[in-house]
Amino acid sequence: MKLSKPDYFLSKKMGKAIFDYSLIAPGDRVLVGVSGGKDSLTLLRLLSRWRDVAPFPFHLMAIHVDMRSAFPHLAGQTGPVLAWMEKHGYPYIVEKASPSEKPLGGKSTCFWCSWRRREALFRVCRKDSYNKIALAHHMDDIVETVLLNLFFLGEISTMSARREMFGGKVTIIRPFAYVEEHELKRAARLAGDYPELPDCPYGERSKRAAMKELIRKMERMCRPVKKNIYRSLTRIRADYLLDRDPQGERESMGSGENGEPESI
């Protein structure tokens, strides 16, 4: 299969992430989470092709989590997604999400939706002996998560390209870690036949949407701001972070004549 130019460059970035982070190994059994959006469908297309040309064998299976029992507003997704996979000959599994109670403890609907999907994926891994879950999060998602955790949790953390769960029995991988959202949008436009899914009624009101808008505004002042935030995750200057020890923190800050911290 000849790749379009956008698909070619996406495949190169995906392959680099796979090798840089050791995302897929010989004999792996990989589930590809397919929600039906442009990101997950593109990941399924390109990972399927990558499997066919990879220098080692591994098993790949698409999985769609049917969310209707948990969140009725997502009822319009499953039919079009399954029809698209059948049309293109991708084998798939459908797993129903557990029924959802009204969100408690101040957690958002987005949090509970994500949690129900993840719960279903782990259930299939345990039942059918899959050891990897490939998710279509991209560079924009990673950068937005940095800001979300910084602003709302007061910590420096984000999604990782590779994260082992349950003592290493299951590993979440993100092969699009080096890919930007605008690149996926372009590839999706050229693919041409992705299903039209109803928009989530909570999408535009989410905190993530606010982070996306903040990054867009910052890019007007600093074009590479997104890549700079991404790079910062691997360029930690520990000597310039606050000391965990309160006494040490006070000593490192110093004080001026009026008891104010000195400028650095």
C-alpha cells in the first residue's frame, strides 16, 4: 500500500517513537483503542501497516468500547465505527463499558468516561492475554496534560509514551507521542472516509479545551511553545527546582534587607 505524504511522515514519527521508547517488542499482543475519532482510526491504519513491514512479528487487534450503558450521550458512536472497521477489514473486539453512577467526589464527566474506557480495556487484556494497549494520544495531548496538572493539581507530570501497569503485566503505549494534532487532521482529511460522529456535549466545556486555547494564544508570541513544553519534560534542571526540605528551601531563597527573597 502506497502511503500519502502525510501518512508517510506520520509513520516515520510513529516508528521513531516505537524504537525510542521500546513500545512494541517481538511477540507482543497489542490492543489498539479505537473510539472512532480521527486520531484512533489513523493509529489503527498506520499500526496495521507497520505490523506488516516490521522486522519482527506481533499481534494487533482493534478494540472499541461501547459506552452506551455508561454514558447514553455517546450512543451514536458504536455503529459507524464498527461499520468502518468492517469495510476496511480490520479485526476487532467490542467490549461494553460498566454502567456508570452519577460522578462523585468532584470528578468531571470526562474523567469518568475515560476511566470506564480504561477499565474495559484492562478487562479484555486480562481475559484475552493482551500485554499492550496502544492509545492515540499525541503531542498536543501530552502538552495539554502538562498544563492541566500544573494548574489544577499543582504538580509537574503528564502522559508518558510508555507506562507499565499491574507490575508490568499490561503496558500502555502512545506511538503518536511525537505527532502533532494538525498532522493528524491533515492525514484524516486525505483518508476521506472516516465516520462522522456526534460531538461530545462536554467537549468544549472541558478544562482541556481551555488549555488548547491557551496554547494557541501563546503560539502567537512564541511559535515553538508547544514543542518547547514537550522538550522541557526531558530537560529537567533539578538544581533549579525548589528543595523539598522547608529549611533548605528558606536557605536557598536567601533574603534581602527587607526580608524579601533576593532576585536571581
